[in-house]
Amino acid sequence: QVQLVESGGGMVQPGGSLRLSCVASGFTFNSHHMSWVRQAPGKGPEWVASISSASSDTYYSDYVTGRFTISRDNTKNTLYLQMNNLKPEDTGLYYCARAPRDDALQQQFWGRGTQVTVSS
């Protein structure tokens, strides 16, 4: 059974940092491209970042380029998202997705999410 368990969310002031983690199980993690997706209150899901199976390629949305870094540790079956210089508009539920960018917005590939709130 595929499981994706996100953690690391919380409340932070603008300009602060958080590091999200996603522990994967039930599938061959190192064979899959992985992504992060977020959903702000009252809005549709938004793709954030993706990484190839061996970490050779990373991709970012324009909104997070230069502030967020996606990475993975295939020895630990874990995906990460380092988020720096957070802004209030980064607030939302962040989901780990077992999918490349093109499929990342399909909910069937998501975990349960972790809440990120950026507020002063």
C-alpha cells in the first residue's frame, strides 16, 4: 500500500524558514519522480516543485524559485522541501506527490498534507 506521510509544517513569521519532509513507503521510491503541491484556502492546487528519481533534475514554479529547494534521500525514502524567506502567500496545505510535474496535480498521487501558515 502506497503511503506518503508529510511533516514539518507549522506557523512562521514572514521571512522565516521551514523544512518539510515526506516519508514514502509501499513503492520503489528511487524509481519515481516526486513533487510538492500546495493548496491555499479557497483555491485550487498549485504545483510547487519536482525532482527526478536520482536528483539529477529539479524544477520550480516561478513563485518559489530562489526561495525553495527540493531534495530527496533515496536511502531513507524521504523527500524534502526547504522553504526560506517565506511569504504570507505561501500559506496552505503542502502535499507530497508520487508523480512528475505533469501529473502532480492529480490528488490520487498525494499524501495527507502538512499545514504551513505564514503570518505576523
